[in-house]
Amino acid sequence: MGLWTGGVARAAERAPVAVLWLGDAASLDEAKRVTTDLGAALAHAERARPLDSAEDRSALVEGGPASRAAALQARAESEFVQLKLADAARDYQAVEEILLTDVPIAVTQKRLAAVERNLLACYDQLGRADDAARAAERLTWTAGTHEDVRALLDRHLIDRSYQPAWPPVQVTSEPAGATVYRDLLPEGGTPIAVAGGDPAVDTLDVEMPGYRRAHQPLDHTAPAIKITLVKEDRLGALVDVLRAQAPDAPAPDVAALGRRVGAARVLVLMPDGAQQVMARWLDVRTLKWGAAPIRVDAAGAPAMDRLVAYVSPPPLHAPAAAVAAKPAEVHHKSKWGAWSKWYTWVAAGGVLALVGGLLIAEHVGSDSLKIDVSH
């Protein structure tokens, strides 16, 4: 805080600003360029500054596992269209690993079908029969009929209906009450018994709000499995949650992220058409959005300076030079105008007395009235 000593103000500590990018995976290259330039501008600002942690600054732009999966999937799709099937299969497989192990189940259920469908096509063309069978199996875990790849499913999906039922497995968790999924389908809350599985094919997932998803192969040889859940406190994962809600990320959640990184304000940026970004900022302490959103160019010193001015707090005090100088006399205009002056009232009173005396004299005669008016 700024302090006054002998009429001279010490420089106020600059407010730390967290720059949060809420664009999609396709905009991350632009995000890195914009936030790098903006960080340099904030470093020279008078009332604001970037976060101290380079790791935190990076996570607020790059996001977490869901963002990495989206970026890899975009690259894989480009390779798939260009018929670079080996490269596409490699990147799709990396996406598959993230979706099956490191993101919330809801994200997996939403994205996995597109990944497995194209993996199945790649493996089929590359002659990788075992991998194609695995992709076909996992594709059946997702919603939809998948008629567009029916021929590939008929060719590679292994029918397991003839296999005997595996003995059940008792699943418990710490804390209790987590949701259990078998091959991505919900079974119920812990503790619960689920059908055993083939660890080469079947999977077990346990998930609870506020905790990381636990994922492992599902076996049938052990009668019980106990899962200890770990708190989800990764900054990138929190960014992924907000990014999924863009452009309407809730203020309390944005503020919680700001507190996590020690920011006074969170500047939220999103791409807005060609070479422009939309910006708005949130006050972490009050949980309220600040000034109206603005649109600026995505490059150039003037645009970065405008963003800095937009997110910077106002000066806490007037300049020291103004304080040292003798303040000018301030005349406050009264709602009564000139009638607020005491001498105006005195003079007016004298005039009224004189006029009143003359009126009285007119009725009672000049010999019966004596008037003294003094100022």
C-alpha cells in the first residue's frame, strides 16, 4: 500500500495480474505470442505486474491434460486428412492415453469416439490388427451406433459374448461415495461390487468431484480393490475446467484460481476474430468483474499498453507535487446562491425593514414613526 511520509508518497506495490487464456486448442500459438508481449508490457507498468512464477504463467495459457489432448487431436486430424496415417496414429494414441487416464470421465465420454474411430481406420490401413481390435472394442464403450465405420467394426471387433462371466470384484474408495465406471459405463457409488474383467481389455475408473480420476485395468483374480483418491489441485486442470465453460466461466471459480496464484486481478483473454482478442478482468477479493469488456488487436505495443491500462488499478493517491503545494481555496456553490452570504442576509434585512417602515408610514403618518437603520 502507498504510505505518505513528509508529503512524499512512497511507490505503491504493483498489483499482481494473472493472465488467463480461455481460447480453444487451435488458438494456443496465438495465446503464447499475445501473453508473452503482454507480460513484457506488465513488467514495465506502474501499478500492475505479471505473476512471479513462470510455471503458473505458462499453465494459465497452456492449460492441463484436457488442453494437451485437444491440441494433439487437432494435429492428428490434420495428419489424418493428409493421409499421414503413421503420424496420425501416433498422435491419436497419445490423445487416447490422456483421455483414458488423466481427464474427467465427462471429457473422455465426449471426445473418445472421434479418436477411436480414426484410430481404427489408421490401424486398419497400416495392417495393425491387434491395435485395430483394441480400438474397435473401445469405440463400443462410447455413445452412438457408429454405422459410418460398421464395416471396420465387423472386421476387427472380437466377440466376447461367448466368454464366461468373471467373478465380481468389491470396489471401495477413500473417501467413500465415489462413482465407479466399468469400461466408461457408470456402475454406482463405492463401496460396490462390479463384474470382474480381462485386464488386457477392461478398465476400472473411480471418480469424485474435487479429486483426480483413478484409472486402472480391471482384473478378476483379486476379490477386492481399494482406491485412495488424490485431491485435484493441478493448476492446469483448473484452467481446463474454466476453459470448458468459456466464455461464461463463473466469477467465483475465476477468483479461486486467482487466489491460487496470488493474483489481485485476473485478466481473461479470448480470441475474437482475425488478429483481435476480447478482454475482461475480475477483482479476486470482491469476486466481481471490473470494467466493461474491451476488444484490442492481438499484436503491437499500443494494444498491449491498452490492456495494461485496462487491468491496472487506479492510483491510490494524488501525485506528491500536488500535495506539497498549498491547496487552492475551494468555494462550494450553495443551493441558495448569493443568498448564502451572511452580509447578503444583513443587507437584505435592512432593505426589508426600510420598505416595511415606509409602508407602515404610509398608513399611520410620518409624525408617528421613527426608523433607525444601521449596518
